[in-house]
Amino acid sequence: MLVAGMLFVSATACCRTTHVTTSLGLNAPNSMTLDAGRYWNDSGIDITAGGTYEFSISNQSVWFDASIASSAAGYSCPWLLPFTPFRRTMTAPWFALICTVDHNDSFVVFSQSPCFEYSEIKGSQSVQTCRQEHTFDERSGRLFCYANDIPFMTFNNSGTLTVTVKMK
């Protein structure tokens, strides 16, 4: 919608609409595909207050900030330093996977520290999996995620990450 020379994007235009809701049972994994170009990715997963959830991803999952490949842990780039205050989550690296429960209290899913600890061989490639747990003490609701970028720069983002979530 264009109003007085300003462009407004409705929430329904920028969000993946998921009509299926998943409340995870104990140790029942559910995979979600997250699009780097979406302002909000609706995971379709409902989080329960007091629950601990394990997030896992393989080292083969990559998404792109323009031409810069990034894992879910994000990246740092010295020439982007002046733009840091404009990131959606200023304290997290560029393109880090950020999730929220009902658009509140964002958290970095995978830290920058090396977390690809679990390896297996698939064909001639070594596939490593990163697993990190998060406990949701006070809030229940829908899990939403995004690539940490400047909000109006999602047009040059591409690729998807597949993340598996299970309640512990």
C-alpha cells in the first residue's frame, strides 16, 4: 500500500501463513524450513511455557545475504559495522537465525561458538549437526523466526535453512 509516498507492507504479505499448528510431544521432532527473504517465518510450532526444546541443523544448511553465504550462526563483516544499529537484533551477528515466541523476546538459536559436534558420513561428505537447547520459562505461543538483517534489506536475501525442533 502506498500512502503519502511511503510504502507499507501488510503483515500478511510478509509472513508465511501456516494453517497447521504443531504442539510438539516429548522427543517428537518437527522440521521447519525458514526462508531468508521472509520478514517473519511462521514455524507452525507452538511452544509451551516451561518447556525445553532442542534445535538442530546440519552444516549443509546455508542461506545468503546478497552473495554472502551464511550458516544459522551468522557472520561478521568489518565493512558492515556502520550498519550494525539497524539490524533487527543488534546484539546478534548478521544473518544469525533469530526466533521469538509470538514476536516477543527474541533469541539467537545457534551461537557463533563451534557447535557442529555430531558427525556422520553420507557418501563422501562429512555431515555435521549442531544441537542447542532453549528453555522457555514464561511464555507459550507460536514460534516465529528470521535471518538477522536490516528490515528493509530482505529483498536481496535468498536460500532456506531446515531446522528440526523437538521438546525434551
